[in-house]
Amino acid sequence: MKASDLFIKALENEGVEYIFGLPGEENLDMLDSIRKSDKINFILTRHEQGAGFMAATYGRLTGKAGVCMSTLGPGATNMVTPAAYGQLGAMPLVIISGQKPINKSKQGNFQIIDVVEMMKPLTKFTKQITNGDQVSSIVREAFRRAQEERPGAVHIEFPEDIAQETIETPQIFDVVDAKMPHAEPNALKNAVDMIKAAKMPLLLIGAGANRKRASNSLAEFVDTIGIPFFNTQMGKGIIDERHELYLGTAALSDNDFIHEAIKEADLIINVGHDTIEKPPFFMHADDERKVIHVNFFPAEIDEVYFPQLNVIGDIATSIQQLTKGLKSVAKSWNTDFFMKIKKNVSEHLAKYEADDRFPILPQRTVKIIRDRMPDDGIVTLDNGIYKIWFARNYPAYEPNSLLLDNALATMSAGLPSAMMVSELYPKKKVISINGDGGFMMNSQELETAVRLNLNLVVIILNDNAYGMIQWKQEKEKLNKYSLDFGNPDFVKYAESFGATGYRPESVSDFTYDLETALNSDGVHLIDLAVDYSLNHKILNVLLKEYTENIKK
């Protein structure tokens, strides 16, 4: 068997359904082997980043490693950002790059860089295949590393001459799942004792709890024990945010509504979070508040996070054991202040939701979208100031129904992420929210979306600037400088790819256009003028005034 054929057989053995990529001449044997597979669908993208982001999102949604492929040199360097995206975001991802022959010189050092060394700080595992007999074992090890907790990115370099080798006795290794061990009994007992001793505990839910079993266990814990909860941005929807004990999302690191609740809590049960995601609160050496870290892996200690107890093991099982151990004191907590915070949060978040000025306010945008999306509809966010508004104002009703990146927080991943969602779940309503800056970084993938016959709504929040950084300039009292730009005619741009374009001129126009797009097949793009003029006043000035008045 040819080594490239064995490689594809090994991928089939791992259950791979898709390979996303932009191949080069060094991948031609691999590409031909994919052609002969009746189990794997190759999806050609217009840039390696698009392939990597789609593969990472596949891993995020399924728990199985997504696979992407590039050629050597510039193709491989274009995979650097997706590698970091998957690694920091705990998304299982396998990156395969080609390379010139390693046993003889083909073109000198043309295009050759040390890709394996480049990928070392960005991945859990990176390896060059130097002999065809290594193919199966390296593939199996790569998938094991990518998928086991904490999930992340891995990289395999497959040189051209190795791909062409003939394997006399090909071997495929069994896929052996590793079960996550349960937490140590004394740690669970200590956690139960700490929670029983608390008067005002809070539950914090982070991205690591975004597993189906963990989601179910956490919902049962809250319903049974009655401890109010909040979540990080990447933890949204793990418990339905219509729950009466849901307080809100920690969208800012400090001085947001939710932080007044955090300050008053005497114990935080921190489930599934690590400090790679932007911290939802900061610990201090003189804090009286205690923190319990419940996760698959121990807390990494730094100056802002040093929990007093680690409960390490399968999250779902740990939460089930805590529920069992706390039933005798269920719903005995003092929640009056937290419910006051909840009421305050709801009132302030509702402000401007019905404001019909145009260009549209982000709060109004979020409200219109939420009201028109079904419970299981999925919104993906690129990165920009609007991410804060969606994190705070968009209640998520199901896990993974609001996909955002608060780990690497890279621009340009929003559109490919939505494309992957639509490919996986063709019957669900899918919306991709992008700033005009981030959209243009991977806008060429509109062609891929149209070619794949996806049903997808792309909304561009257009302010002709890098609005997030302008907000930061204003916050730091710096002069507004060098962040404005011009945009193409996005409607004509969409139409040039075969998509349908809209440019609403009022809030009612946007509402009509959105409903039309959501209820039509194909790719639809809405160029929506947005008004960010209140960002500084609300997020930097009024928030401090609001939180100062909460205790009065």
C-alpha cells in the first residue's frame, strides 16, 4: 500500500469525515488518496486560515478532531493562527502540512522552513513522518493528543517522498478511548464542606464545561441545590440562560454588573474555566472569598488565580457527586442580594433594546437577532466590540448556540466558523456576525460558502473603522488616530460571489431583511450600518456609576 493511501485509511479509522485545505504540489499523492476515499469529503477553501478555522470549529462542536491540510512554506505559516486558535480555545484539531522530499534534494532550500519547530510552541504535538511505516502510529498518537483533555491542536508533516513510499505490511491501530478518572473522594468531601459552610456561594461556568454530560449535570446541580450562577463568554448556554438563577455573563474583567455579585460572594465554585480565557474575575491575596476549581486538570497558579481547592476529574461526575453531597442543605443560601443584582442587570441590559435610531445601536441589533432566532439557532461571532454586547445581551438557550473566541480572540474566524456550523447542521438557522474589519480578512470564503450550497446569513456591522481599538483609544483618553478605513460595496461584493446582498436603511428595513434571509436558502449578506458612539459612555463611565449605586 502507498503511504499516502495508508494515511487516509488511518484517518478513516479515526472517523474523519472532512479534510479542509488548500493543497500544493507536495500534497498531490495525499490528495489523490483522498479522492479514492468514500468516507472523507475534501473541502477546498480559498485560504489556509479558512480551512483551519473550519476544522477547529468542527472539533469544538463534535469533540472529534477536525482535520485541515496545507502545503509547505507559506501554506504552513498560514496555519499558525488556526493552530493557536485551536490550542488556546481547547478545540481538537489536526493540521497536516506537506514538505519537499527529505531523502533527496528536489529544489534546494526553495520554500523550506522548519515547520515542525515552528509549530512546537503552538501545539500539543508536532512530528515529521520520516518513514512510511510510521504513518499509522503517528496519526493515532496525534488524534489521541488532540482529543484528550485538555483538547487542542496537533501537527503532522508529511514529506512528498514519504507519501510515495510503498508499505509492505501496513498496520492500522485500534482507536482506544481513555476514560477520564473520577475526582479523589477527599477533594469532593472538602468541596462539599466548603460549600456547606458558605453563606453566599456562586457557581461560575466556563468553556471546559461545554460537554453534553457536564451541561446536563450542571443543570441538575443548579435545579437541585439552588446556587445562583454566571458564566464566562465561552461558557454561554451551558445552562439555559432563561433560568431564574442565572445572573449574567462576565463580559468585562471588572466593573460590569456581574462583578458586584462576585465581590459579595464568599465562595465561587469555578467549573470548567482556566485563565487562558480572559479572566471573569481577579483573585487577590487579601480576599476572604474562597474559590473551588472543578475541572479536568488542575489550576495553573498565577497572580490573579490561585484557588484554595482543586477537584480534578471528569467534570460531569464531579458535579453529580457534589449534587448528591449537598442535597441536605439544598436551597438554604442567602440569594437576596444576588437576585437584586439580577434585576439590576436585566433592567440595564434592556435599555436601548427598543431604540430605533439608525445607524443601529448594537443593543438593538442583538435584541432583533435574539427575537428571530429559534432556541437551537446558532450565532457565530468574529472579534470586535460587538462581542461584548452579544456576550452580555444575547441570552443563549442551548450549549454552543453562541460561538465566540475569548481565548486567542482572533479576527477573521467568524465566517469560517459559521460555514462549518451550516455544513454540520444544514437544517438549523445560522448567523455569522462580523465587523467590517474582521470580515475583510477572510471574506474570500464567501465563494466557498456559495460553492458548498450553505444556508447562511452573514451580518457585517459596518462602522468603517476598527471600532474595538477606537473604543480603547477613547477609554485611555488618547486621540482618535489611524483606525478609519474605506470599504467596498458589500452588496455588490456578495453578489459577485453568487450570494444575495442587502443594505437596510432603517431598523425596520433590517428586521425585514433579516427575516427574509433567515427564511431563504443560500448565502445572504446584510451590510448593516452600526452606531458605536455610546460604547465609551456606557462601558467606561456609566457602568461604574451603576455598580456604585447597586448597594444603596
